[in-house]
Amino acid sequence: MNIDERLQEAWREAVPAGMDLADLGRRVTRQRRRRWLLRAQELVLTLVALGVFGHALLFGAMGPAHWLLLPFFAVFLPTAWLIALRVPRAHTADLTAPMGRYVELRLKQLRTGLRDLWLARRAAVALIAYAAAAFAGAWLFGDIRWREAAVVLLAYALLWLLGTMWVSRRLRGQWLSEYRAIRRLA
């Protein structure tokens, strides 16, 4: 049995019997819209961060919150855009390729996704470490404004860590099982 037959058999088992092409088209459109909204959200976050920090730097209004968040955004934004821009994408030439090309492309996407989840977990741990160090420094050497900003940063870092771990655990298991299943097929 070759790869094309095995993938067709797996497709027949995975697709519900009542699914028609219109429903599949709606799902694809919804997925594309969701991806577009995520990119738009990343772009808005980037522009807001650049606007807030640019305004504060230009007009000399850098407060404790700016100084504590500046290193985070200086690392986070380029990392987020590098992850977003290096995701393998399907090309129109792939539409006429044999099924093995789809398997190869999906495996690359899953490997990249799993690496990105690993990087997101490491970044969240690094952020909590940075927030803890900033919190300790603010309580040892800062006044009340620095302490308040450090508490807010620590709270956001903790929420970010919990959210990242939750999303990572949920997606990692799903992607890893799909990766293993496709590897078995290939």
C-alpha cells in the first residue's frame, strides 16, 4: 500500500460521513479568517507598543512602568514576528504535487508549531524570571511608583505564564498526536 492510498484511507476515517464540500469550505474560510484576525491583533499590539514607547521616549515621559516593560517588548515583539513570519506555508504549486508533498508540508508545520510552543514556554519562564528580578529590585531600591509597577509586571507575567502553559499543554498534545499519526502513515 503506498502513501496516497494510506492517506486516502485515513481521510475517509477522519471525515464525518455527513460532511459536504460546502461545510468544509465554511470551515476553511473560518480558519483563514481566524488566522487573519490573529495577524491583525499582532500588528495592532506592535503598533500600540511602538506608539506608547516611542511617545514616552520622544517626550521624556518614561516612568517606572515604561522602564520595566521596555526590555520585555524589546525581546517579545521581534520574537513574535520571527515566529509568525517563519511558519511554512502552502504554495499554489503544491496543489498539483503528489500526496507525499502534503505529508511533508504538514510534518514541517507541526514540527515548527511544536518548536514554537517550546519557545513560548521558555519565553514565559524568562519573563517571570525577569519580572521577579524587577520586583525584587523595585522593593529593595525603588520608591512606591517602582514597586507598584513591579507588582503589576509580576502579576501580568504570572498570568502570561499560566496562559502560555495552558495553551501549550492543550495544543502540544493535539499536535504531537497528529505528528505521530502522520509519521506512522509516512
